[in-house]
Amino acid sequence: MRSALRRTARGIRWYVRELTDESAYDRYVAHVRNDDPGAPVPSRREFERARADRQEEDPRQGFRCC
């Protein structure tokens, strides 16, 4: 019973992270480490700032009303 609850909780957590794109940083870090293990990896804050800047520069990437 507990293992079923844990599996369900993990599944819900995975789904919410994918839905909100919170896992994008984790995917990016895995990509950088796989491509070039010696390359510096930006912090989550740096990654999110760069992503937000890219989205604001290209209106097709996201919608910002203000």
C-alpha cells in the first residue's frame, strides 16, 4: 500500500514539474554535462533569467502583457 502511494506521489510530482516546466533546468544541466562535462553550469537563477530574457525578446515564445 505504501509503495503504491509513493509511486502515485512521484507520478504526480513528475507531472506537475513537467506541466510547469520546472524540470527544464534539470534537463538543461543533464544536457550540458553530457555534451561537455568540463563546461560551467549556470545557477538556476542565471538559467531562469536567461530564459525569461529570451522569451521577452521573441513574442512567439511567450505572452507578456505588461
